Amino acid sequence: MLTWQIGDVRVTRIVELEIGGVARFILPDATREACQPMRWMMPHFATDTGELIMSVHALIVESEGQQIVIDTCIGNDKQNRILPGWNGLQTSFLKDFEGAGFSRESIDTVLCTHLHIDHVGWNTMLVDGEWVPTFPNADYLMATKEWDHWRTEDDVHTQAILADSVKPIFDAGLARLVDTDHRITGEVCLQPTHGHTPGHVSVHINSRGQEAMITGDSLHHPCQIEHPEWCSPADSDSGQARATRESLIEHWHEGQTLVIGTHFAAPTAGRVQRFEDGGYWLDIE
């Protein structure tokens, strides 16, 4: 478990999976040969041979008395996932969640940065053959633009995700559609970071003069800080995704913003620095 303090805001990381081989599918340009010279990534974000290391985790933000879960990973018991290894998972995520001092009932808000498979899974859990909200007292936030895009998709994998992880939230009356710049508390707000999906958002934290951003999938891996042109096949608009990334990195490079990566392996957070000869890298926190 990792935690960060940003002013009065506390962020806690709860890991579901650490992943390796799937990284090549997510970022095909990030070959071992391309990544080996990027020694700043080793050993935390890549192996000595250049194999990327990634993580699937949720982030719990505590702000102004509220407990906010950012993205809910893959989930147990889910089927019909495009990655066979993610079917029927049985992880200790909920046990670890409670071990970190949180309860399902204490969560006030769940925010899905977008509606991909690994960001909505623990929205629900299987109880007596039915999908029920994992966090029964929470408002589940998602961008209206994001929901409008996915709800009419007829792809079998998308429909499976919506059926077991999103629609039950609507059926329970817990879903809340919001603008992409919605403010959750005085310290925590959404920031539109479109490209990976049409309504993708990141989460901006500002408290007592300190700033942080939870990336969502605006960046999948720290290697994209040095190579923002490396895009994912999962991006709905790769040109927009790259432009969003470049804009974020340019803002971050002065080192004032703590960047907390939704898929960054431990230590997960750092500050963007500029190489003397140009380009950027992530200095771990």
C-alpha cells in the first residue's frame, strides 16, 4: 500500500494486479529495444531488458471528510473480457481495501475516469448470482459524454462490461452523469483529458498550495512522458490522445504537480523533469 499527502488531501493506492506482458499490447511501440536506453525507468517501471511493468489499482482520495474511489479495476468473477487472463479473476482486492482501513459502506463517491474494462470492474460484485453495487452508499460519477459514447456500442465485449459493471449501477439509482470539469470537493475536481476515450477525465487535486493529478489513461506508462507519441491501440482518437499528453507534460515539467499514474507500477508517483538536451522523464517521489 502506498499513500501520498497533498495538502489536506490523502491518496491511498490499493493494488489489484501487477502486470507485465500485456504492456506490449497496450503500447506496441514500447518494445524492449526502444525501452532499454531509458535507464531512468529501471527498476521500477521496466526491467533491465526493457520489459514494461504496469499495475492495475484503485486510488482512494480523502478530501473534506469524503472518501472517493478513483477507478475500480477489473473485478472478480467477470466474464467475456477481451483479455482471457482477466476472465473470472479471484483477487484479494476487497480484503486489501478493508485492510487499508476503508469499508465498502464508507465510500461516498466512485469516479470512473472512463468506462474501459479495467476501470469499472469493482463497481459491482457478484452476490447470489446478481451483480450488485460494491459501494452501496456511493454516488457513481461518470462523464455524460463518456456514457453517451459507450451505451450504444454493440461490440460484444463492451456490452458485457456495461451489463455487469455499469448498468447495475443505473438500475440501483446510484449513477450520476456529470460534466468533464465537475468538482467533487473544494480540493478535488475532474479535468477533461479526451483522446483515449471521448469523455475521458483525469482528477486534479489542489490543497494548501500543493497540486497532484491522477492520470487515468491519459498516460498508461511513464515511458510516454519521454515518448508522448507512443499511443495505444485502445485510444479512440490517437491524435487527440497524443495532443492531450503533450499538453499535460508541458504543464507538469516545472515539477510543481505530483503525477500519480493510474497504471504506473510502484512507486507510482513522481514529478516530470526535463532532460538537459530536451525531452522529459519522471523523477519518482
